[in-house]
Amino acid sequence: MTEEYIKYWGLEQHPFILAPDGRMMCVTGQYFECLERLKYAINTNKGGVLIVSEEAGLGKTTTIFRLIDDMREQYGDSFKFAYIDHPTLTPSQIIAYITGSIKDFKSSEKNPSNLTIDFLDNRMHIVSDLQQDGDKLKNLLILRDALTEIKERGGKSIIVIDEGQMLCGAEETLQELRMLINLTHNNEYLHTFILSGQKALWETIKNMPEFWQRLPVRYYFTPLRFEETRELVRYRLNKAGLDVAREIFTDDALEIIHKYSKGLPRTIIALADLALLAGYTDRTRKITFKEVSKAINAMTGRGDTLPYLDVERKESGRESSSKAPVQSTKKVETDKKHVEYVAHDFRDDQDADDQGITFSKPFLISLIVIFSLFFGGLGFHLLTPSKPPETVVILKREASPQKPQTQEDLQQSESPAEKPASPQQAATTKQEIAEPKTETKEAKSERYAIVNKDAANVRNAPYLQSQRIGMIFRGESLNIIEERTDGTGTKWYKVLLYGNREGWISSAVVVVSSKAVDSR
């Protein structure tokens, strides 16, 4: 199955494996800048580096692995490193682990035979059952000698502590790590210490000035932009053997992947992989909205069926039975719905359909009475001649041109007592009140549609049966450029999408605001 899946898309290897792999890393944007800072810190003996990410899964570990690969290529056997990805060890265990990594994988503990080496993907992982009361001083002396020897040969050494957010409450361990940076020779640091973790680590180290000052090179990862998401997917596909002239993912598919993942590379990779699998199962030639929506459903544990097919069937049933919208009075539990992330603009209608199967007679009678009153009132309103409004609120009154004031007018305006309006003035005022002014287009153009559902469809026309052209997710803001109402009374907003594309979104899945929301 796996080999067929790769061959079907014309690939030579898996493009979207979740395990960190520096060889598959797309070194652009912030990752290129971070790698350059790391190499700068190593080559100039800056001592310490702090790497922090806004969220988990932004590529810190992959960046470190790419750095190790580059340093090996540059320095060969003269490059040594110690990598600890589970720092919740005692200070003695951490020092013993680092010593074993740098000094030919040997430790000075009483029972060094317990130390084993496992090579996985050309990366060294040392597993040991070292005693907690080991000889820390002896290990530190061995470590210093090993680092000095490497430096005298013109080599480089790095000590990496990953997942550093796990040490936020372990001040004793952090102080031990800080002291490791002090290993120097001839007024130069013997190694480069790299501390990596999530955003909680940033504030923790910042509140320790003695440690913060020893980490002069720092970098903070943020979620990817849409262009970076597209570049990441394309780079991995090409790296896996795809012809550079071929495009597998459409722009709409990439847009949905970016919105759902919120710019997190780990989620982007997982979703893109599931989309390729869905496309292989259906024997498609491109990954579109359809395949990505199936992948989202599969990722959330709701199977890989096409939920919007059921929606289309229910839409056609509603269209033939009644054009009037039905509002649901009871919200169905999320885990009981068949549709979750796709076609959320139908969610209210779906609830009504699902509940309509068990409608009781009293409910139907109440519904008939409500419709009778509604249509009766509508008929009365249509047959009754309209009257001019007696009281109208003036939204905005434009200034009318005035005649130059005469001396008599100036005297009247300075008079403390106002004269009653003449019949002609009263008529003019009444006419202004009867003709209220509307808001200007400039005020409407500053409105934004903010999605209040988990996901919502964007269509090419303002009605439910029109074609879907995209999907946006909860919290996203889109600029409203036009507003319409369909035959059922549902309000639709024309919005701007990526690349200045335009689409329509239902008022059932958005709230309108005068301010945009930063979803990132």
C-alpha cells in the first residue's frame, strides 16, 4: 500500500513524514535566518543560543538536526555534539550523558558497561541507567579535557538541550546548565550551548539575568504565512522526487490546509499526507478542496467519507419541500454530527433536518400556526397602502448650501428669543425628516465578516446551491465589499479572499464587526 501510494504520485520517497528530518527541511524565511544565527554563534564562539517557538510543532528540532548535518559536513570528525531531548534528568545524569556523548560515547560512571549506543537515522541517541549519585566532578573534568582536545584540533562542539520548557520549574537544573557555558580555554568558550523550547521558556530564562546574558544569540519562531505554507509543501514534494513542473496541490487546497493548521508545519505535513492518501484512494490527479476536506475529517476521527454529499442531498430535499428557512431550537452535540469541518454554513439547516425526523404533532401544529401568522401578516402588509413615517431618525444630514446672510439675518441670529418657523420653513423641515439619509458606502466598506463556526464554506454566488470555492476557519476576518439577500431571506456577504479573489459567505456562519481580528 505504501509503495503504491508513493509511485502513484510519481514520488521516490515519503514527502510528509512527521519525524524531524533535517534533509527534508525547507530552509527559507525564518528557518534560514535561524540557521544563520546558529552557525554564526558556533563559528564565532558566542557561548550560548536560545531558540523559542510560539507554539509546538513549528520546527525547532528539525532546525537543530539540520544544523548538526551541516556542521558534520563542514567539520567532519572534528565536530562533536550532545543532544538531550528529555531534560527531566538529575544534574548528575545530564552531565554524565553529555560527557558520554562528547568523549567517544564513554562515561566515567562506576558501571560504564550499562551505557549502550543506538544509531537511528545517523543520529546518536545514548540510553543509560546511570546512577543518580555519580561522580559529577570527575565527569566535568573529563568533559573539559575532551572539549579542549576538540578545540585544539580546530573542531567544534555543541551541547543541545531540547524541550527546555520542561525545565521551567527546575531552577537547580537550569543553574547547572548555566555553569556548563563557563567551560573555557584561552579566554574562549569550549563549546556552544543551545537551549530550545516553547514560549514559556523565554520568560523563565529572561527572569534569570545570569543565564539570559549568557545566551546572546536568540531566535523566536512564529507560525507560517500562506506563502510559506505553499513553499513548504512544494519543497517536500520536489525533494521526494516530484517533477518540478508538476503541481499536485491546487491553491484552494493549500489555502484550506494553511487555515486549518494555523501555520504550524507539523499539522501542515500531517494534513498534506492524509490528503495525498485520499487522492490516491479516489484515483484523482490533483489534490483539491474535496481531498483536503476528507483529510480533515479523517484527522478528526470522523472517517474519510464525503460529508458534503449528505449536505447536497439534504439541500435538494429542502428546496423541493419549502423555500422558507427553518431555525433549529436544539443544538446537536458536536460528536454526534456527521458533518463537522466541512460545509459548516449548513449546520443550522442540518440540525433542523435531523430533528425533523422526530417532530411531534404539537410541534407541527405550533409550526403551522406560526407560518399562518407570518404569511397573514405578510399579506396584510402587502395589501395595505403604506403611510409616510411620522417619526424618522436622521442618520446623517448633508449640509445644504446657504445664502449669504444679510444684516437683518445677523440681527435675528443674535436675538435671544427665537421666532416661530414660517409655513415654508416648516414644510422644508418636514420634507427633510421624511427623507432619511442612508449610511455612506465608505462606512460599509470598513465592515468585516468574522467566522464564528469551526469552519465555513465560501461560494461563487449568494445562494446555498452555488459552487464552493474555498473554506475559512473560526476567527478569520474577511473584508465585506457587498451585501445581498437571497430568496429565502438569508443575508450573504461578498468578501475578499487570497489573491484578491472574491466569494460569498452566509450570514449564518459569521458575525459582522467594524474591526478585523488577527487569527494568528
